Amino acid sequence: MSALTGFRVVELAGSVAGEYCGKLLADFGAEIIKVEVPERGSPTRAMAPVLADGSDGSGLFAYLNTNKRSVVLDRGTADGVAALRKLVDTADAVIDDRARDGEGDWYRRHPDVVFCAITPFGQGAPPEFDDAASINVFHASGWGYHTPSHPDPTKPPLQGPGRFLADYEAGLDAALCVTASLFGRLHSGRGESIDISGQAVLASRADCILGRFITGEVIAEGHRGDFDQAGPAAFFACADGFVYLYMTSRAHWRGLKELMGHPDWLGAFEDDWLEFSVTAEKVAAFHRGFAAWIRDLAKDDASDRAQRLGVPLVPVNGAADLHDSPQYRHREFFQRVHHPVLGDAAYPTVPYAFSASPARITHAAPRLGQHTRQVLDGIDADRPRPRVTSPRLTPPMSPRGGPLEGVRVVELTKVWAGPYAGKLLAMLGAEVIKIETAASPEEMRAYGGTDIDHAPYFLSINPEILSVDLDIKSAEGMSRLRELIGRSDIVINNLRPGAMERQGLGYAQLSEIKPDIISVSIKMWGNDGPLGHQTGYAPCFAALAGLASLVGYRGGPPLGMSMRYGDSTVGAAAAYAAVVALLHRELTGAGQFVDVSAVETLSSMVGDCLLEQALTGRPLGPGANDHPDMCPHGCYPCADGAWITVAVADDAQWRALCEVLGAPSLARESRYAGFDERRCYAETLDADIGRLTQSHDAEGLARRLRAAGVPAGKSATALDVIGDQRLWDRGLYRFVSDHREGQRPIVGPSWRMARDQARIARGAPDLGEHTEYVLHGMLGAPSEAAGSTTGGT
């Protein structure tokens, strides 16, 4: 039995974000009943790549809708609405992608159902934003303006990897909130109404960047390099493709010198230059020398040699590389699926391996209406609802509400991905306890602050977290940690491969401490496989996962997503996996090991691209801002160095765009008359539009275009994002307690819950702030024992 077997979810959504949320639930065995309109079905059935005629020919729909059942209902008729209401009566959750109107207040009518609405800018946004395209949302979040890193300012910002990154991120947070709310419902019997904003989700993924900007601890300049890091990280051409090099430390530098055989020109660089003396001149000199050295080497061989010396050099993989990857074959990331129209192909699966209730693709995406009669004929039959086998909730130190209140998490994590997973669980109400020691504090405490308790990075990522100063290298400290694990539900770690096992904290040892424990491990490649020993950083994950190869200008080299992207997405996937495993434990009593691969997580963000390559065999590469279903579709210059995103889906929107730009004659040109013609002349078209937009104020032009029915938006700078009133009104930005100033602003949760939103009021902890509570109050150790097990504070 898979983890979510027994849950029924009605999917009303026809957007990529909504369908991806449903897919994430279906992966683990939830029964997803997809309600579609007559004749044409979901909009994604007509979206590229369309490889066969009819409603079953889209590769995108095939990817997003495995394991689902399709029911056709006409929601414009009384009979259709009545049937839908009966179907919702039988459901545990409903996924929608619009404001609910015309069908009554579903939440009020069904108080025990979890409703989740996923929209571009959240419930209550003006109607002009309803049709926003993925590129508009991506750029409204700030990520677009800062993609790629170290940009050429004369070239436009890019849409990121693939076509739907904003949608996949929104779907992931939605799935996390749905499963957390289903957990809460198991214990309370109450449903929930969840409001997901795609813009807020993506902005929240930049918490450690925006968190420093909103406090003023780092000044946002409004430049395209605001998200960048100084240093020599870059892409380099080699004999058979490209590699990506990321270096930040003296250890990396020494390994690189050994890798290159200590050429004389490296003598101009001090061993500590990466830490203390990075300059533009040094970076340029290094790039010239390294580019000459690497250009005749094979990417996999050079990367493997580098990794063995501790150097974060990785190949830039394309979709075909991933399908051939021995690591992905070992971990069975791809699964062959037979589709009745598209045939056999290797489908991406999931980036987390579950030891007790793994995810599987059991059947291909459904034909339109394939299950209508079967579902409606059985709609009145009694359906057993999931029930808790035995309650395991533990009252927390400070009750804050939220669907995960009563869940305790032990966090053995550092930097961003692991702590971000803990942050999301805490924001859903869990009690999250970070284990650290003054002798070796969490790495993020070392950057940018006056001391370890006032480091901006750490403060941004760790609100509502408890800190215990515990030296687990001592026998007494390890004994206390084992006691704490015995009273907890989840253990999360993102330590180096083998570190947990060497400390006696591998899953086998943890399950001896507590048989139903859930152990979540986050590693670059996961915990096994031929490449499982390697380590790296977020931009390395993106290069390995196939994302970097998709970002760049037409005919140019890969430039990659913003180098800051990746860690928080991996953390969100780990949090989702942890809650799924928690639900499974509530239903069966069984814990398990959850093995999360960071690289596979990012591959999942371009899953449709990976399937497209498998179905067509066509190589995929950088495509600028092109989109197969929209044209023009891109980012165009405006006055004062600003940029505007525009996404035209049909001829009516094209004519409206030309009218607003004061160029109606452009719409009548034969080369731009229809979609196919515009696609054929896309490069010329982009230049023509750019000349028309360059004198306009970006925000004003975007408002006029949206009023005319054209999806558009300013490409938001860091200043725009931290000043966005919509995000403040949603509570994405909020104030929490701060030991220095009383309060500090942070980046909070992307979601809003109508019934049981967790209270978020406490800022990140001082190191060891909660040691006494945990060791004395929770574990019952004598008060003086606390001092003997800590490294001091």
C-alpha cells in the first residue's frame, strides 16, 4: 500500500500548478478524480508538445496526470453541479485553480473537506491577474529579473528552466499544505480552506535573500545582480559539452590546484583569495586560465576527478544525459509507462525514496471521461474514510495552532535546504528542535552578523525553531539526543553521506530507538548509487539536474538559473515527503526512511521537458523566453532600465497588444498575422516589440495591457518584491520577536489557511536558547545535567 492510499481528492483544476499538485498526491496512491469539461477537457490536453491528434496527444497532459481518473461533468448545468456536489461530499480534499464563484460556498457546504485553491497571485487578487502566465508569475517573484546570474545587462532577463517552474513550485507548496491539513483533519475532523499564491511561493523560496533585504542588513540596489554571489562560479565549455564550477573556500582552491597540476599562473592567487580578496580582475584572470585548461577535457571525466579532490565541479547535463545516467538508473528515477496514444516512454517519477510506502506510476494519464460512468455509478456507495490507528500528538512547549501541532521534529541540518524543510514544518505548527553546539555552530550563523546569534542568513531561515546546545560527540550528549529522538516523530538531516551512520544515527539505529520514527535524509544524489558519494551546492544541483542546460539565449551556451535557486526547493520537497510519511504512520503505525535526492528534486521541476525528450528524441537546449503555445512571449525593455513580461496566447491578445502599444499596423503585417507566422519570425518580432516598449514605464504599461486582456507584468527587482503590497497584505512578510530590536521582519509562509493557520511570532533562536526546556522540561534530566551535555553558550 502506498502512503496516501484511501484518500480521495477531487481535482477541479485545469492549470499546470493544480494538476501538478494532484500528481504529487497521486504518486503516493491518493485517488485523484479529475473533473473535466465536455468535449475539450482540461486546457493542458491542448498544450505542447502535442504529438497526436485528439484529446490524448499532449505530452504535458500525459506527464501531469498519471495515476488519475477522468470524469466529464458539465458544470454549467444543474445536473452537472448536483453531481459535482455529491462527488465533493465523498472527498477528503478538493484542488481548484480559481476563485470559487457560481457554485456556492464549497467550504461552508463541506466543512470536513480540505479545499485548496492555487492561483497566480492568490485569492482576492484583482481579476486582471487571473490569466497570468507562468512567465509573469516567475518575474513578479523576483527570480526572473535575477536570471541568469552575472547577466549581460543589454540582454533580457529569462524565464528560467522549462516553461512551468512557477507552476511546479506552487503545486509543491499546495501538496504540502493539503497533506498537512489532511493530517490535522484526521485528528480534529475539520476541513480547511487553503489559499496558494504562485507569486508568494516563489518569493518565499528566496527567504534568506529577501530576509536580509527587508531588514536593511543588506541593501537591495535594484540591480540584476542583487541575488548573485561574488566569486569565480561559472559555466565552461569542454570537449563534449559544458561543466559548472562552484568554489567558495580555501579547501576548494587547494583541491583545484591539485586537479590542474599546479600550473605556474595559479601562483598569482593567494590560498585564501576566495574568502578575503575576490575582485573582478582576479575572477576574469581565473576564468581565462581555467577555460583554456578544461576546453579539451570530457565533462564527466573532469568532474569525477574534481569531486574526488573535493572540488565542486559538475557536468552540465541535458535531458538525454539524465536518461542515460547510471545514477538515475540505479535509483529508478525513470519508469517506463505505456500510454495508449503516445506509446511507451520513460517517465520521471519522484525524488524521494520511501522504504515502506514508495511512490509508483500505476497507470498512464486517462482518456477524456474514461471513468465517468464508473465514478458516478458508485457515487452513493459508502466509502471507508482514513482513520488514525492510535493518536501520537505531543503537546508542544508553546501551542501555536496549525495542522501539524503536536508533531515534534529533530533537525540535524545546516545551511539552507535542511533548515528550510524545518522552517516549513514549523510554519505548519510542528515543534522543530535544532541540535547544534557552540563549539561547532550551524554554518549560517557564521555569515554577515555581529555574532552567532545575529547572523542575517540564519535569522531569515529559522523563525519558530527551537535551539538545543548539545555536544553529540560526547557519550552523555548522544544519550540525551537519543532520548529526544525517542520522544519525537521526525528526524531530518542533510549531513554529508555516511555522517549519520558514523554517529550511530542511521535509520536502523533510529528505528531501534523508536520503531515508528520517520527519518528524512537530504543528500545531493540521495544516499546510494554510483555517484552517491559526491557533494555540491545548489547551482551544482541545477547543472546536474538538467535545469541549467535549458536557460540561455537562442543559439547560445547554457547560462543557468539564478545561482541562488535550488536549496529551498529541495527543502520544500523534503518537507512534503516528511508529511506524507507522517500521514502514512498515522494510518498504519509504521515509520520509515525517506531518502531525498536534491538533484532529482530539481529534475522534477522540468519533468515535462524530460518526458518530451523521451517521447520525441529531440535535444532540448536554451530557448531564451520562447514558448511553443504563446507568441510573443518574452521580456522587453522599458524606460529607466526596467523590463516587462508579455505572454500572448491568441490573435485577439496580439491585436490588443499592438493597440496598446500604438502600433495597430503591426498586427496587420503578413509575417505576424497568425500564431505560426509569429513563431516563425519570433526573433524579429521580439526586436519590433522591444522598440515599441522601450520608452514606456513598465508598471504603467503592464496595467494597460492587463486591462486590455493581455497577460503582462513588470519584471520585479528585489526592491519591487520587498515593497510589494500584495505580499505584505497576504502576510508573506511579517514581524517576529527579535532579541536586539524587539521585532524583525521575516519571510513567512506562502499559504493562507482559513481555519488553522499556525501562529508565527517568535524569531530565530539564540544558540542553545531552549536547551533547558528540552533537556530538563521535556526529558526530565536534572537541571545541572544540562550544563554537562552542552558545549556552553
